[in-house]
Amino acid sequence: MNQPAPDRSITGLQRRRPGAAGLIRGQRSEPQHAARAEAAAVTRQLESDEGAWPAMTSAKAQSDAQRPRRNAAIKASKGQVNVEIATDVRDQARAAFRAAAYFEGVPTFAQFVENAIRHENERVQREHNSGLPFEPISENLPAGRPVGGSR
């Protein structure tokens, strides 16, 4: 009745080695951990206190801390525009963006197109409205035939 317990250990398998993520995590130096903890603390403070800005040690840290807030404000004030334009005009615009984006300081094609529309708006305002801005129209424009002539 008093039999010894059977040996249920698994034999023949090698012990598992830690995964790559564990190795990398283990090789990180203490300053990286401290920098990550500081960045998390800054993020928490920014999220909890809208008006207060913590002291930043560098311009890069300040720009990184401001980026999410700035992008959220920009997204809230932007709208989408869908238009059909001639393929050659579109392709030339893409080529111009790729050629000059770095030198002009334009980060995205959307920003490039926005700048082009802004310049055309300013030209039309100068020529047809004594340089004054037009009253903004937020509703959709009528679809159908082009106004005042052919395409």
C-alpha cells in the first residue's frame, strides 16, 4: 500500500535559453533605464497637467515632448480634400515633392499640397479681392460640371 511516488520528471529535453528580448533587456545599461523612466514621468506629467511644462534638458527632449500635443491640435484643425486632377499634374507634383521636400523643409506630401493651395489662394486674393482673404466656406461645393467653362 505504501508505494513510492513515480518519477514524473521529463528527461531528454535541454533547458530553455532566454529569448532575444530577454537578452537585450538584460544587456541594457542603467542610464537607458533611467532615461526611459524619466521620459515616462514627463509624459505622465504632461498628460495630467495641461498647463505645466517640466524643465527639459535639451531642445530635442522638448520637441519630443511637444510633438503629440502639436499633432493632436493639427489633426483637429485639418480636413480632407478629395479632387481628381490630370495624371501628369499629379505625377509632376509627386516628382517636385521628392526632389525638393528636404531642401524646402516640407515633411509630407500633404503639407506640400497644402502649401501649393495656400500660394494659389494668396494669388487669387491679390488679383480678385484686393489682397483680402475670402470668407471661408465650410460646406461642400456643388458637384457636377466645372464652373465657367471646360476642364
